Amino acid sequence: MSYSIQLYTLRDAISEDLPATLRKVAEIGFTHVEPYNFVATAKELGAALKDNGLTSPSGHAPLLSQDQDEIFTAAKELGISTVIDPYQPADQWQNAETIQATAAKLNAAAKKGAEYGIRVGYHNHEWELESIVDGRTALEYLAEHLDPAVILEVDTYWVAVGGHDPVDILTKLGDRVKFIHIKDGPINKDNKAQKAAGQGNVPVLEVIAAAQSLEVGVVEFDDYSGDIFDGIAQSLAFLNSNAASAGTGATEGANA
């Protein structure tokens, strides 16, 4: 298992200077990043990744609303092997029919992605956990209707905000989960109050250990009141120093 950083965390810095931002990410010790909006920035992003020895095991892109061939082409150029749809709005998670329709779209996207040698996944927010369908969370219901080729990236913070124990949800979802978003804080919707891993109310190490088929743990802040580069550095230091407790086997940097 290795660690990555979701570049949305650094969106303000990226908008000012993408190459300098990725240089700082590499200096902090990350070797992997998870880009967002990578079709629009593919050329500059690709150069910055190469210049800083960074790779992108995964990336976020709106697979269900934009040109999938364009997305998969850009992903292949950037070395992104798993493309994750980051968001379907809350009204899509309120009943079985709409969730089944979303699953069908993700399954179709996975078939197209396979033509490019790229895997497809889905990333949750809180509403997939707040909504209960047929006695389980909408996220679990989605998983039951996904092709085995489709993976999940569980945002463990939003699971908790949605009222559920992320350890329990990760255990229930089992091998489907290949990526998680690692974030910490007071477990509410005040994004500015989010904290570096290990400093909030999320049992981060237990959460990581519960994801038994985890490939990459992705550090993310939706927002942060302090210096964001300091925040991600503190998160990575915590994860590395507690790697054994988390059951990850990581030893240094994000290069585990």
C-alpha cells in the first residue's frame, strides 16, 4: 500500500503555479498524486509529473457526464490506471431505481475503460451514506449492482459525516475498496475545520487497517484553515510514523 495526495487539496496553489505546486509535493515526500480535471491540464500536468518523479495511480474525472474517450485518452497519456468518478448529486441516491441506473452507467464506463487498459471507480460523499435503500446504505446498494471490474474509492471522512462508522462500512464493502481518502477533523461539514491525519476524531489507523484490499491511501483536505502544505506534510509524517499500526507496511515517504 502506498500514499498519494488528492490534488484538489492544493487547487488554489495549482491555479497559481502547477509546476511549483507539484515540486513542493515531491519535496514533502509524496511520490504519487491523484489529479482532478486532468483532461484540461493534461499537457502541463504530464510535464510536471515527469519533472518531479511523480506518478498518478488514480485520477478523478466526471465519467458519467463528459466524453469518456477523451478522459481515458488523457488518463493513458498521464499513466493513470484507475479513473474515478468523483461525484453524483444527492438526489441520485434516494431510491433503488436511480442507484441501479448509476451502477449501469459505471459498468458501461468500465467496459469502455477496459479498451484503454484503464479501471473505473466511484468516490462517495456523505449522502450515499445518509440514504438508506432496502435496509442498507445507498453506497452498499450501489456496490451490489456494480460489475466486479468497478472499484470503490471510499472517502472515509464523508462516511463518518454521513452517520456511519467507516471501519464498519469498509469491512462490509470488502475487496471492492481499492482506494480510500484519508482525512481527519471534527466529523462535520465545516471543511475549514479539517485537520491533519491523526489530529481529529477519525480513527485513521483503524480505518486504514480495515481496508484489507487497499492499494493506495489518498490524503485529502476539502479545505484547511492553516498552511495547506504544512497540513499535508503533517498528514504524511503521521501516516509514515504509524505505518505498522495501520497495517500498511509503509516505511518512508509515499514510496511504500
